[in-house]
Amino acid sequence: MIAKLRGIVDTIGEDYAIIDVNGVGYLVFASAKTLAKLPRGGSASILVETVVREDSITLFGFADAWEKEWFLTLTKVQGVGAKVCLSILSVLTPNQLAQAVSAQDKASFTRASGVGPKLAARIVTELKDKIVTIPMEATVKSDLNSTIEGDAATETEAYEDAVVEMQSTADDTKIEDAISALVNLGYQRIEAYRAVNLALKDNPDADVSALIKAALKEFATKEI
């Protein structure tokens, strides 16, 4: 069973990355938040959950152990498959997930693609007595962040700073609306996520319209 990969980030797609480990490319599915931290062409290590079925072996990757813990917890809920789980993790951080479950906030889960009101209600109901703690390794340092080197590290740190800023100062609905608007314009969600994060860092009080305009400028001035 594969539990961790360390190598060069060869490709980043809509919901996956290809990690080149000594010439072997591993296809790893991941949330938008994890993919946003990966340095394209740079070195990184990523935690992995290997799902083995009769006809396939699928790898799911995570930036840190807490996100992986939530993945394992969410996929135990009836109706929440791995892909739906990644969709949830793309719009909610582990901390936001804990708050949403604690507050029985069904609306937060319906923001994720593939999660309707009934499934959202089931999730908060089944998890209301669950406590998803931060694993010991996650309290020290993220595996992904600790192995990025050189110029890739600088780029990733910029994205991480934007994510922290986003989580601490912004209205999540506003951010999601801006990302959705960019996706509707034809941009990939991972690209839109990065652009909005960077735009929000420079414009923390921006409304949805201003965020979209600033994100479009990011696309125009930098290859995401």
C-alpha cells in the first residue's frame, strides 16, 4: 500500500496531479486546496491513501494529515464516495469542516459539487458525535510543505500565504462565488482557486465583482 510519495510534480489537472518518482508517474487525485499547494515542475511530497477495488487501484493525495483524516471520516458516510469527498475538501478546510459539523451547518456542505440537501443533512447528522482530531504529525509540519525546494518553494509559499489570508479574513461564500464565475468563464477550478487566493491577498475587502476582476488580472500577468 502506498502511503506517501515524494518526487517531481509533472502535471496538475482539474482534480489530479502526476507525481514523477524516479521516472515513474503516479496519478494522484486530490482536492483543489492540495493541488493549489503543489509546485508544477518542483519537488514535493504528498500523503497518500490507496483505495484498492476489484478492478482498480486509486491514489488520493493530501497536503497534510488532518485533511487525510477528514477524507477517511467523510468516506464512511453513506453516499459520500471518494470523488465527492474531494469536492467537499476543495471548498472546506479541515477547520471549517469541524465548525460546520459542530454547528450542524448543512448549507456549507451543499457548496460542494455533488452534495445536495439530503446528503448534506446525512453528513452533519452522522458526524455530529465524531471528533476528527489533528494527527500528531500534522501539528509539527505539513509533509507537503516541508519538502518543497528552490523557486518552487517561493511560489508555493505565496499560494499558502494567500490561503491563510483567505481563511482568516474573507467570507467563504464570496470566494466560492468568484471561483465559480471564473470556472464559468472557462478557467479550470484549480487555476481559479489560485488566482482568487492571490487576488484576495492584495484586496482583502474586495467584493465578488472586484475579486473576479483582480483574479483576471492575475491570469493576464502570470501563468497560473
